[in-house]
Amino acid sequence: MAKHSTSAQAKVGEGGLGSFSAFYSHIAGQRAPRASSRNLSRGPIWWPQLLPAILLVIYGTVVIYSASLTIPEASFPRHLMGVAMGAVGGFLIWRYDYRALANMSKVLLVVDCVLMLLPSVPGLSHNALGMTGWIKIPIIGMTFQPSEIAKLVTIYLMASLGAEYNGKIESLADYAKLCGMLLVPFVLIMTQPDLGTGLIILVTGAAIIICSGAKRLWVIITISFIVVGAALIVTTSMTEGMPHLLKQYQLNRLIVFMDPSVDPTGDGYNLQQAKIAVGSGGLIGKGFGNATQAASGFLPEAHTDFVFALLAEEFGFLGSVVLLGLFGVLIFTTVALAQRIEAPFGKLVLVGVATMWSFQLLQNVGMCIGIMPITGIPLPFVSFGSSSMLAQMTAVGMVQSVWNHRPKAG
């Protein structure tokens, strides 16, 4: 079926918010915003989104400095280097006209695949915590996780493909093509294996496809297939003589998520210690540098995967509320910007970035308090790691680029 022109405006779907095309129209704001003297931002910077991002980086820097006092692996100079790299990445993307990528889906797909396959290149591959998704850059000896950047490339890729339909995917074949394109980076990342990043890519891409105008029935059927498929994978992985697609440690994480008391000193240990750290923080926390669970070595990976537990222990419930509040403003203003932007490609880029932040926040905080299974998903802007910091601050630049290169009123 012929695709719609990328410059055309989307037509509102039938049945109000009862269809996904109408949902796209609602969240993305198909109508041009009216000129108003009360505009929150008129210049090249979308301050309502940039300010909470800066505050989150500062908050994360304070947390990592505190962690570095008792955790040797939490190198504060390395964290600052990651922030500097992220600032440069965000600035460059902000200056770059993102619209040039709207018709470069083939190039984006190739770049995405290259990034995913880099850790398999002899001489570059580096193993970290049992995962082969890292590379070690020659000469300088610095390690880097290409999949962090691949997440952003995937957002551009799926947005460029979805924007071709202007809010309404008419053909099931087109919907299947979008889903198939999303499976390419997902399958590649799962070969490392990196379930956490794979889930981020899958959820982010799915949100972009939905907001591209996928029909509700198609989405419901797809979700049903995913649920049934996941159940079969778990069942076969637990059955002798059947194919074990899940690694044993992944299966163990699911088991202790369902019942942490099954192995409290083994696979359930991390979850138990994280919940103890969060609960011991109380209302106002134990104070800066007083995260005894992390300092005593009881809480593993306190500066990376379980950094929220460390934060909650030191700054308590109030500190956690501040963190969640900043994320709320960051995500809300990103979606609000999508309502102001007319270009379908820009809208979908913003949807992808907002979804990525939302899912990472939900997963990281959720696994620390026991409402989500444990995966290696970092907390954006807070977890220690130069690759993650570079990706998250570059994502801020992606949002700013959409605002900076919006059509200016005459």
C-alpha cells in the first residue's frame, strides 16, 4: 500500500481516543500551537525540560560522590568524565538538525546493527559481569557499551519509519514491517546477552509504533503473542529435556521475584538487601555518606544497578520523592513538547525518548523495592557508568534538537 507523504498532516482516527491513531493525534498534538505571550520558551533551548535534566545530573553526581567514599569501583573522576562526555554529546546533538535523519532509515539500521555487533569484533570485545556487550578501545584502554548509543539510534530509526504513516497505519503488512524492523536490534542485543537493554529497545520501539497509528486490535494481538511466547520460554527453560532459552541466572531472578524467600542468601540476596537499604532510610535518610548497607558491602552494585537503594538509604523518602519529582517534570515536559511540534518525525522521537526514560525509571526503582524483576538497567543520570551517562545526556540533546529546529513563526 502506498505510504502517505511525510509532510502531510495526520488525519484524526475514527472513534475519538478509541483508536491508536486518535491517541497519536491526542498525545502529539496535530494542531499547530497558537501564538501566545505565555510561551514557556521562545529561544533555541527548551528550558522546562533542560532544567530538570541538569538537576538530575547534579543529584546523581552527589550520590556517586557519596558512593565513592566507601566503594572503590565508584570512581568519582570517571563519573565526572562521563558527565563531560555527555555534555559534549548533548550539545552536538542539540546543534544538529535532526530532520536530516527523517529519510535515512536504511543508514540508521546499518549503524544500529554495527553498534550491536561491535562487541563481537576480535580485539574489541570486553567481558563485564558475564556480559559481552562491552568493547575496549585500543590505546586509551577505555571500556564502552555500544548498546547505550544503539538505544538512541533505534529511537531515530523507528521514528523515521513510523513518521511515514502520519498517524495512521492502514495496512497490516506495514504494521508487520515496523514490528520486524524493531526485532532486528532486539535480537542482536539478546545475543550478548543483555535482557535489560533488549527490554528498553522493545518497549521504546513499541511505543513509537503505537503512536505511529497502529490499530488497537493489532497491538492487542501482538501483546497476547508476546505474553504467550514469554510464558512458553519460561516453562521450557524450567523443564528438563526442553530448550533452555533463558540463562540460569535469568531464570533464578524471575523465581526470586515471585518469591524472594526461596533463596534469601543466594539469588534473592540482592533484592533482600536492596529492600533493607530502602526501608532503613526512613523519612529523611541516614545522611550523606552514611549508606551503611552499601558501605559494609551488604548491597552489591550499589553504585550502578542498585543506586536507587543507596540514594533512598542516605536521603530517605523525601530524597526519593525529589528524585521522582524531577523525573516526572523531565518526562512530562518532553511529552508536552510533543504536543507543540507539528512534524511527525519529531513527535515520535520525543515519544521514544520519554518512553525510554519512563521505562528505565520504573524498572530500576521497581527492582529495588521488589515490584519488578532484577535486570541490569541503570537509573538515568544517576547510576555510575560513562556509557549510560553519555547516552542519557545525549537523549536530552535529542529533545532540545527537536525544539531548536522547529519551524519558526514568521
